[in-house]
Amino acid sequence: MEAEHHAVWRKATGDVVCITPQTPQESAVTFIPDPSATYDLTTGLMNHNVRVALVNDSRMQEFFKLCERQTDIMNKGRLRAGAPPFVELTGEEQWELMDINSQKVELGSAVLSHEPQYGKVGRNKPCPCGSGKKFKRCHGA
């Protein structure tokens, strides 16, 4: 489970609107207020997301470290570009990001293939990860 930091603006009506630049645009966001979290719209630097493993597998911690390294590389590229939401990466950083993505796919697949609860779920049943999606559209894909 991953909680991503978003900057929000509260309308006079009380509705909350996300003002964080997003690519691709999110279709739905659930807001959990965190007054201690800040977002600098000038630099566009990303905060590290909050991640919690829903399965008891030590490989998830390795997956989370890769996610944090990915954020650090992107932030270096944002600082180098000087104007959000642009990112300027070196060739070495681009290769490292590709390697990180490959490792994340490998780890994620390994964890899911060894998690027995995913093998017992019917395709049209809710996914046990808690996304609210049918298993076939979520982890069964």
C-alpha cells in the first residue's frame, strides 16, 4: 500500500482539490491530511511516499528502498532542470532508473507468485490487496 504526498487546496465549499502536478493524471485520490508534510511548488521536489507491506515478505523492504532511490534520482533531475515539472537526467541516471524498474518488476512478481492468498482468489472477486478492484483487473492481470 502506498500513500503519495499531494498538495491540496480547500475550496470555500469545503471540497479538497489536488494541485500537485501529476503525469499521468489520477482518476481518483483519497486525501488523508498530514499537516507536517509540505510541498514546494517552486522546486517541484517529491517527498518520499509512505509505504506499508500488505504481505509478510522481507523482499518488500528491498522494493521500498528501490522506490526511494527512484524518487531521489528524479529529484536530482528536477533540481538540474530548474523548472517543475521538467526533469533532466544524465545517461547514467537513466540507466539506473531502467535497472530499478526491472528490479521492482522482478521483486513484485516474485512476491506475488509466492503469496498464497493470490492463488485462491476467483478472478471476479475483490483483490485481497484492498484496491477495491476485481482480482482480474488488479493483481490477476
